[in-house]
Amino acid sequence: MAAGKMAQQTVTTGEAAERLGVAPATIQRWVNAGLVIAERTMGGHRRIPIAEVRRLLASSRPASLPGSAAQFLDVLLSGRPHEIKAALFAVRQRTGSWAAGADEVASAISELGRKWEAGLCSVFQEHEASEKLRRAAAGCVEHMDVGARAPRAALFTVAGEQHTLGLTLAELVLAEAGTSAIWLGEGPPMEELNDLVEKTKPAILVVSASSASSSKSVSIYQNAITKVAKLKHVPLVLGGGGPWTRHRLANRAETFCDLRDILERLNSHPLKKVRR
């Protein structure tokens, strides 16, 4: 199939996940299990046929939330902070890495959002659960000492984006990879990006956008941060389910396992140490 025709008839795993209301990792798991048909681009990227997405929408989802993720969601909704922290460590131990564990937790968070949209939980419950998870994840990071001389990654969203929970989970993946975080949270204005990189001197930039962000605002912000990353010679990772545009100067992480793989690739060429 010609590349142009394929692009018109397929969507990325991130776009398919957004339309179906699940995490990108869930789509990849369904593909691996043979529940969803996928095609490959010349570059090896997965693409989901639009007809396949419509089939899944018509038949709801091919499977319910996995039992382990469903159990985590129950703890998240009803548990105390120390119980959620223990549940996070249990997910890490069972899945074998914080990257795989974070993808499972992301599936649970997507299900939480779907419950809210369906009226099965209140906005208060969703916000409370998200905040408890944020604090529990931060507590898990404190248990991993990456060292004062470790390379640092600046974590932030696009300007105006308030969904920072994904960055909280990304910090777990970074810590396990031996990279500390410069937590910036909600995105800085575009005109401050150059000064931000100059002053914090990160070894890598990890920028997130959710599906709630508009294509126009994400595109404008992506152009700005890509120019800064190129000027400062800093690797750039674009994460979350936002409408990012593929670019040769940016690494696209649709899942936390993608983020781990990118970090491993970058670490094969030593990242810059913190300048004193």
C-alpha cells in the first residue's frame, strides 16, 4: 500500500487509543494478543486501520480492563495513600519494570476517566484518586536514589495543559533509568523555553500533551520546543496522547515502555552530566 494511501486509512496507536478511551499500551497489548489488526509503516511504526477502530467502537472494547489493573483501580478509589503506594510497588514487582507497571497504571487511569464520563464516579472521586496516585508515585521515586551526578530530565507539559499525572509516572521510569527529574509541571510559556533550558541545563526534555489539548496549540508549542532543543543540542521526547506531529528531531513516546526504550537508546551515548 502506498504511504499516502495508508496514512489516510489508518491512525497511530495513540490516536486509536484516544478514540477508544484506553491507554496506548492497551492498544499495543490487544495487537500483540491478536485482538486488533495492525499494519506497519516502512519505518516500522504500527498503524491501526480506521475500519478496525470503527469495529471496536461498534462492539465496545474487545476485552474488559485486565484483572490486575482493575484491582489497582479499586485500591486507587478506596485505598489510603500508603495502600496505593504498596499497590504501586506490587505492580512494579509483578510487571518487572516501572515502564511496564506505569503502562498498566495508565490503563487503570483511562478506565477511571471512562467511569467519570459514564457517570459511574464523581469528578471529586476522580480528582481525589489522581492526587492520591500522584503522591504515592512521588513516594516511590524517593526510594530510588539516582545520585547527585545523574543526568537530569526536564519534565513539563505544553503551555496551558493541566494534565500532569503522566509526567508523575514518567518520573518513575526516568529514576529507574538512572535519570533525575527537574519537575516543572504545567508548561512554561514558549517565550521562556530558551531561558529555561539555559538555566536548568537538562540532559533531556520530556514534554507531555493530553488528548484534551488542541492540535493547533500543540503544533505551535512543538515548533517552539523543537527549535530550542535543536539550538541547545538537547534530546527531545514528546509524550502523552496529544496530537503531536512526527518529526525527525523528536522522539515520540506513546507508552511508558516507549519512554524506557528511548532512554536506553540515549544512554548508549552518555547523556550530559549536570554542569556545576
